Amino acid sequence: MSRIDLTINGQSKRFDVPGETLLVDLLRDQAGLTGTHIGCDTSQCGACVVRVDGATVKSCTILAMQCAGGRIETIEGIAKGKELHPVQAAFSENHALQCGYCTPGFVITAIDIIETNPQGLDAQTVREELHGNICRCTGYNNIVAAILDAAQRMGVPVQATGERS
Amino acid sequence: MNPFHYHRPKTLAEAQMLFRDAESPRFIAGGMTVLPSMKARLLDAENLIDLSKIEALQGIEARSGRLRIGASTTHATIANSAVVRQMLPALATLAGGIADRHVRNRGTLGGSLANNDPAADYPAAALALDAQIVTSERTIAAADFFTGLFETALTEAEIITAVDFSLPDRAAYTKHRHPASGYAIVGVFAARFGQHWQLTLTGSSAYGAIRLMAFEKQLVKGATPDGLDGVDIDDLPILEDPSFPIAYRRHLIKLMAKQAVAMTIDDVSI
């Protein structure tokens, strides 16, 4: 058992964890943040994506100990009170979720895609960047539309690529 | 996963000492292979020694006409590095095409080489670019480093610290990705040094990354991508796999090689 400090959604917290504890299990079981989902548990589906020190990671494939001293951002931390994050609002308004299981991972990934492409985005780039996230309802068209919509709300230029909507 | 102790040493010496003293030790870098394998009970360890905070394994620098990249540099860092993009853009492209964005944020150059997965991308680049694999003990030429599927010349407790790439006049990497995993079904790295090419194959060879000597010889005779059409590659040791049959892989190898070579010749398009 080791003691680690993490800053989760802006709040510093201390945890005692065994070496083999995965970040996703710490978030769900110890921090009570069950918005981060476990989908495949084999590092393929992206339902568990969170940001660690500003980079998206699959939290089912990183040890809590590897994050010691780090800054974690999860789906619970992105809205401002009752005001949805622009990506959440765009997902809602574009019907970008069906069963919703993959959505936390997609929303965190989408925020990172938009923030790391301030020069502009198009549908093709968004599709390539979404390679690590799987939606089993296969609602990708609306997810891509929502991300481009959110990008515009966040002041990122969106270029048309002639792709079907 | 089975229980284990986790260690995060700050120096190479500390990491090696931990490894030598611990029961059932294993190194972990980004963990993109180690952790899924441990979760699937394909690998086990009682002591996991994390190399990611060792400063000596970090950094990217150009020196003496070569490019040296620290072993714990992530794929994302290599893909986005201004130095790599300027000096060896094909390597940045290769790194940016590994797996997916989340894996690229964690997986490392040294980890990929040490694992020597036959479908990994970096071994093809290391072989084609005459990379020197710098370790805690010595320097190993890439040609001597890869010794078989998931096998390398690394000894117990030996740690890759950096990879030193030679700089070709032009280089390109073309890859047919597995649609789910992103691993190479066929990946060809082409490096041109003057009028001489070094071409390597990953993803399809039964022995891990290999040189494509028949193509290299043909390119000495005539530097055109179409010249590769007539080259006999029937004796290449290609993996037998019902999903991607040998004839299909052979076709892709020629296609990927022609595209990669075309990208290393000025003013040639296909």
C-alpha cells in the first residue's frame, strides 16, 4: 500500500492504494467518480478516457501510482455548476449519444481535440482523432457533428470537407 | 491483475539496483503493452519498476548529423517535435500513426523497441536508419538488436536509454493499418542515402522487422517505384494468417514499398 496525492478536477486528495490499482478503479471506487466508465477493459474502447496532466489517457491502462502528484480531469469536472461545457451542450443538441455509455470518454476526448487544434478543425481530422474511442451504437456522424459544433462555440474555426452530415 | 509492488526510481543506477535485488522484477515505461498483458495474465511481476521519471531517458537532440531521442519519449512527443519534424519527418509521421491518440500519449520509443512486437512500427525505422540503440551498458546496432519475435539483444537489467538515428536524404513510412488495433499489417520504411536505399518491412514478417534486400538491389539498378513490380519476393518469410493471406500481404508489400520509394524521390508521383 502506498500513499499518493492527486489533484482531481481541481481538488487535492490523498489516497492509499496497492501497486496494481488502475486509475479508473481509484476514480470509481475510492473517489466515487463513476462518470468514467469501464467498457472493454482491454485498452481499446476509450470509455474510460480522462486527462492526466493535460493529456488524454485510457484510465483502464494506467496505474494510479503512475499518476502520483498528477492532475486528473474527469467528466464530472467539466461543467460549471449547472452550465454545461460547450461540448456537453453540443452533444445534447446534436443527438450525439444514444445509450450514452461511451459518452464520457468521447466528451473528454472531444475537448482535448478542440483544445489541441486551435488553428481549426474539419470532419476528417475529427474522425482520425477519434480512432481510440468506440461507440457501439455507431452514432459517429452525430458525434463528429457535435464536436465541430462545439469547436465553433469555443472559437475554433471549422472548415468544410464536403463530408456528409 | 495479480498484486505487485510499484517502484518509481529517479536514476538509471537506482532502477538497475531495484531490478537486481527484487523478486520477479519487470520494467515498465509507458505500459501500453505491459499493463494489458498483465491484465490478461500473459505477463506477471512481483515488482514493477517504472522508468518514466528517469531524466537520463528523456530529451530529443540533433548532434553530429544524427538525431538522438531519449528512450522514454512518447510517440505523441516524437510526432509533435519540431526537431523531429524538421530533421526526420518520416519518423514523426510514423509516430503519429501508432495506435490511437491516447496510446500515443503514453507509449514510448524505448518500450516499443524493447518489446519488438513483429507488428510494431519503430523497428522498421530503426533498421532502415541504421539506428544505434544506446543502453545502460553499451551501444547496439539495430541490425544486431532485433533477434526474433519479441526478442532482443537486451540482457537482464539492461535498459535502453536512447536511440540514435542516422539522417537520410529522404525517408518515408507507409503503412496499411489493422482497422481495429492500428498495428501494421504491412509497414514499409524507405530511407534514401544518395542513390542508395534501405527498405524495411514490419507487420508481415515471421521474424519481426526485416530488410527488403531484393527491392534495395533493384533500386540500385533503376530508381523508379515501378521497377519494384517485377521483383520476386516469393522467398520473403511472411506470416501465415487467415485474416490477411500471404498473397494479399505480398501485394500490399509491393504497394507500400512503391509508395514509400516514390515519396523519397524528388518530383516523382504515382
